[in-house]
Amino acid sequence: MQNDITFYQRFKSDILVGLKVITIRDRSESHFKVGDKLRVGTFETDEYFCTIKIISVTPITLEQLTEEHAKQENMTLSDLKKVISDIYPNENHFFVIHFSLL
Ligand SMILES: CC(=O)Nc1ccn([C@H]2C[C@H](O)[C@@H](CO)O2)c(=O)n1
């Protein structure tokens, strides 16, 4: 069965133990709806590793990110901003996808 969303392999363990409960994506991955159950795979190999349930999808800009978002990503705010800027260069409009592990 196909996965619905992927994460870089390095985030897999944090997701599986509940330390990472949000992801910040661009508009191309903003179509998920509250209550959707998504199969999650690794970006590198598309290997399935868990199922998540969408709690909310909220628009945000890079400047609006706070320490609370960083905590929900299990990283510092400066690391979070760098990760996002590396993945999405020249983009400023994002969506915070809050999820729970099923
Ligand atoms: C294809 C793609 O964009 N994949 C992504 C995007 C983001 N993430 C992680 C990185 C950070 O922890 C947050 C914020 O973007 O989400 C990812 O694992 N894979």
C-alpha cells in the first residue's frame, strides 16, 4: 500500500516515541484534513513505519515560528528554521501539520 506522507529517516525515532508531533510543509502538502489517517514512510526508501492522525493544519510564515513549535519538533528554534530553509529555499509560507501517533 502507498504511503501518504514521508519524513527524512533521521526524524523517524522522534516520531515513534512521540517527541516530534508536528511537521512544517509547503502548500503542496497542505491538503490533509483534520481526522485523516496517514501512512507514514521514510523519504529515502519510502519504507512504511507508522500511521498518524491529523489534529490540525495551520498556515504560518517562517517569522511566526516560536519556541513552542521547536519544542513540538524536538529541536531548537534556530535549528528548526535552518532545517526548513534548507528543505524549502526561498519559501516563506508554510503549514503546521499537527499529528498524533496511532
Ligand atoms: C519531501 C519533504 O519535504 N520532506 C520533508 C519535509 C519536512 N520534514 C521535516 C523536517 C522538519 O522536522 C519538519 C519541518 O519541515 O518536517 C521531513 O521530514 N521531510
